Amino acid sequence: MSIPGQKPLSNLEELLEGVWKQNPVFVMVLGMCPTLAVSVSAMNAVSMGLATTFVLLGSTLLVSLLRNVIPKEVRIATYILIIATFVTVVDYLIQAISLAVYDALGAFIQLIVVNCIILGRAEAHASKNPPLKAVLNALGMGVGFTLGLFALGGVREILGAGKLFGISLFGPDFQPWVVMVLPPGGFFVLGAWLLLFNWLNSRKAAPVKPVEGHAHV
Amino acid sequence: MTTRIELRTSPHVVKGTSVERIMFHVVLALLPIATFSVWQYGLSALALIVTVTLACLGGERLFNHLSGQQSTLSDWSATITGLLLALTLPPAFPLWMGAVAGFAAIALGKALFGGIGYNVLNPALVGRAFVQAAFPVAITTWVPAFAPGRFGGFAPTTFTAPLMTPPDLSAWAKSALDGFTGATPLARWKFDNVLATPQDFLSGAVTASAGETSAILILLCGAYLAARKFMDWRIPAAVLGGAALTALLFQMLDPARYPDPLFVLLSGGLMLGAVFMATDMATSPVTPVGVWIYGALIGVVTVMIRYFGGLTEGVMYAILLGNALAPLIDQVTQPRVFGEVKAKSVKAKSVRAKPLKGEKA
């Protein structure tokens, strides 16, 4: 993210930002509603991720192009209008491509409108950056979101059904872990991934020890 | 040689009670119950108890290692979690699922919160709740007690390959003991309106989880812990009293439909839960009034779930609910400090709440 006073990121850094350092699922913990609700299977998770990426790309490009035209006072409404347009497009697209996926995702396709990752990108990034940077950043965020959803959906499908993308992994005798396809399973798996990410990040940051004696009560 | 002088703050006279000592005595108190369970259900129960306990110990060691703590295996708390968890599972529960339960108990119930003393919920029950949600069929598949061949071999489900569905038990269970129905007394009461007699319960000849039938043994072991002051006797008294009174009330309202209080006390996991799980020191309230409220709440909720819930047994969820409410109960039942004067008005309170001049915020 470009914070005033900071060195602007290069194009590659801009792209990688959302994939790892600012991953929307594991680091920013945004968009939890679709993340928990549709990550029951890998297929659903990836479809949702791709749909969101599409909306993210389209809306950030448009917001970035129009960033000097949109009046400050009505910018949020304008962003929502732009996002809603792309959501309508993706809604019809998924319906045309696969009705099964459309039914599985249900209302969550329309709910991409209120996904805070997208509005967040529009407000915090696209409205302040030129189109190329905005689109690269959005692409990274979309890939990061898709990866995050896949990480959840993959684990939940493997344990909850013994399959990955519908392909059976353990044979017909597999005992499904029912809890994994229920809402608690989503929280368990998300918690485990967050734990892993935080652990990895804290290991990276380990050499810097907190200075003692500065604790505020 | 120089004389070693130790400087210490008070207290100078200590009783010598430590976490290790209390926990060790709880393990001792659990051993007779585990032994009875093995005698009842044979090798399958033995294998289950050993596996679940080892899974808990392994989980504890792993999380010690990951969090960079010293090993806490020697404080016996993971052993207790393992033993208790195993005793609440069906005796022929597949061993791999038992291991999942043990690991989940330590990981979700204990390590996540920071280890012993920091857990909000009883770890053993967290483990059981996890496998109940994950494997609802296996956890309600029961085997007969005192089957003749119980020391000659294992139940076919015990050695199910990891991740695989356990085989159907009904044919094996019927051949193991004639006339075996595969339903617990609570389920038979709920669905067929057949009441088990107290004699059935006391002899242990009922279908149940590995360690929940031996009511007298559980009470004796609990009495030992209470007598040594390792356990607060008021909690089991409140749980059992709350359950019995609620049951009595319902029986007076409609004797044809609701069973007598004795059936409620002896059936299911109420005894084991009241004596060994509700009394977990880290997850129960500490105020004198609080323990009664907490215990009675567990007893009442248990009976409510049994009578009106979709499940046949409610002790587990009742205790978990009680655990979750324990901090709140503690907060509202704070005893008055000796000499404390009640704040007269809200205004007086808000004045006091402000930091004094020169005091650091």
C-alpha cells in the first residue's frame, strides 16, 4: 500500500503485495464472509476467488481511470456503483459457464458488492494510483484472495469429503469429518492457517527482540 | 564452606500442595474408574484409554516444543485430560479417531489458550465435542458391556485404518452378547420409553461410554479427592442436586412421561462429568456463591437438553456452557471485602475511578 511519505513500490512489489505481505485473507483478514461460507470445497473456493478477482480488476481499473473526475463527496457511492456493475457481469457470466457452481455459491456472488477487499482497494489504493499500479495491485490481491480461499477450501474438502476438486483421494471407505463442512470447520481451518502465517511472520521477525522496561500498563 | 542464606517473601509456611501433587492424585482417583471400564469392556477399552492418553501427551509435548516452553508432561494434567476423554468415548471407538480427539483436546482446548491454567473450557470435553461434531456416527456406536469374549479380542471397529470409516458393528455386537440393542439407557428412555433399573446401572450392565457407568466408584473416588481437599465438593453436589431437583419437578408435573431423579443421576455421563469435569480448577468459578450457581446451572441445563433437546445426552454441552460462564459468575458473585463500604451513588463511584493526582495511568 502506498502510504504518504513512503517510497513508492515498484510494479513487481505492487503485484506481490497482495499475494503474501498484505494477503487479504491471512494478513488483512478481510472478506471473511465469503471466505468462511463458500470454502466448503476447493472448486467453490477457486470459483469465488476468480469471480472476486474479476470484479477487483475491473473496478480498480475504472476507479483509477476516473480518480480525478469522481467528486470526493460521493466517491463511496460511485465505487459501489462501479463494483455493482462488474458484479452483475460476473453473476451472469458464472450462470452462463456453470449453473452448478452458480447454485453452490448462491447469494455470495451478489454479495461480492459488499466485499470489503474490493471497496478497500478502491478507496485505499485505486483512487490514489495510476491505472497500471492499481491493476497490478488488484491482481495481486485477487490472486492472494483466491489462494487463501483455496487453502481453506482444499483442507475442508480433503478432510470433509476425502476429495480434492471432486476427485476422490482416499477411496470409498474414507470417513468424512462432518465438522469440516459445517461452519465451525471453517473457523477451525481459518484459525489454523492464521496461526501458521503469524508463526512464519514472527519467526522472520524474531531477531528484533522487544525492548524491556517500556511496557505500558 | 559458606553458609547459604535464602531470602524469601511470605508465605513462609506452605502446605506443600502443588499442581503436580493435586493432578497426580486426580490421576490416582481416575485409575479405579479406568480399571472398571477395562473390566467391563475388555481389550478395546484398554487400547482406547492408552491411545487417547498417549495422543494427549504427544500433543502436549509438541505444543511445549513449538511454544518454546519447558515440558509440562510431568504435571500430569495432559494425562488427566487423556484419561477423562477416553472415559467419555464409546469403548469400541476407532483408535485413530481417539487419537484425533486427544490431539484436538490439547490443541484446541489447552494449547491455544496458553497451556495449563489458562484454558477457558475443559480440554477433555473440547476434544469430545470436536469428535462428536466430526464423527457423529462413530461416537454413538455402542458395544455391550460384559460380553463373554471381551478379553479374547478387540471390537472390529477398534483397529479401523486411519481416515477410514469403521465397519458396521451391529452383527458383531449381536453375536458378542445376545439381545443387544445398541442403544444407551437414555436413548431407550427417549425413543422407546423403556427405563433401565438402578440395578442395571450399579452393576454396570448398560450400554454407555467407557467410564460413565460406575456411579458408586466415581462417587468414592470423588469423595477421596474432596476429603484430601483436592476438589471442591460443592460443585458436584450442586450439579447433582440441580439435576435431581429439576428431574423431580418434571416428574411431579407428569410422572408418566418423565423418569425419576435416580435414573437421571445414574444414566449417561452426569456422574463422571459432575465429579471430574465440572470441578476442573481452571474452568470453574472460585467464589463461594459462584460454585453453587455454576454447578446448579450445569445440572439444570443437562436435564433440559436430555428432555427437550435433539441429543439424548447433554452433560458435555452443559459443562462447556458452565465453563464459558464461569468468569462471569465469578464477576457477579464477588464477596464483599471485609470492611468495604458500599459505594453510595454512581457519582461517588465515578469520582473514585479517576486516577489520583500523580498516580500513573
